[in-house]
Amino acid sequence: MASISPKIGNTVTLATANALTGTVDGSQYLDVSGARAVVIAQLNYGTDGTAGIDVIEISRDAGKTWLAATAANIAQGHGGLRRASDGTAITNAALNAAGTEAATIANTLFFLRGPFGKAMIRCARGGAGAGGTAWVTGSPAVVAVVIG
């Protein structure tokens, strides 16, 4: 009997380490259309930062409108962004408290459960029309991978 396992995509960088304001110009996003789930990791690479907040945002209109990836904004019965270690919902879709880079794996892994229909996600660090807050001295990397 053959096993059926979901396809696991390539790792995509949503925010580069030490990119203080991130990229919200559409060049760092991940198409999650039809995905079963997305695993997101905030990695403490580069210089430790201060003040910054990374927020995962979702768009359902090809990047014209971005909203925090919360249960309320995703709707359609989705639980929104959750911490992988215990399933806790992240109510504001922020990966960290202001200026706090995670020191343990339990605080660095997150997930969004699909299916999403047509959608894409990004990591916002402030700027025009974006959530989050710019970092001051350094910042972590944020990567994601699609499952299914």
C-alpha cells in the first residue's frame, strides 16, 4: 500500500536578516494558493535587533490589499497564525514582541493551516501600507515553506 504524503515546497525568504524595514514591494512574498499549511520560522541570524516587530500578512487580491494573518482577517473558519509548539493563536499575527528576537525553537516556529484558496503571505516590518514595526539595529530572518 502506497503512502500519500503532501508535497513540501522550497523554503522562501519573507524577510532578510538585518533588513531593518523589510521588503513590502512585492519581491518577498509566498504564494500559498491551495496549500494545506504553511510553516513560518523567525530565525535569529545577523545582528540582534531592537524595537522591531515582524507581522505575517495575507493578501487575497494579488497583493493589492494586505491584512495581518489573524483568524478574523483570514475568515472562512481559519484559525489564523499559530505558534507551532502549542497551537496558541497569535492574535495580532506578530512573530515577536517589540525588539525581542526568539532564543528558543519553541518561540520561532509558526504555522497557518489551509486551504487558502487564492492567497499569498509576506512578512511586514512597517512602511507604507504595512503592519509591523521597523527594526533599529538588526533583525532576524523570516522564512516559510508551503506544505501540500
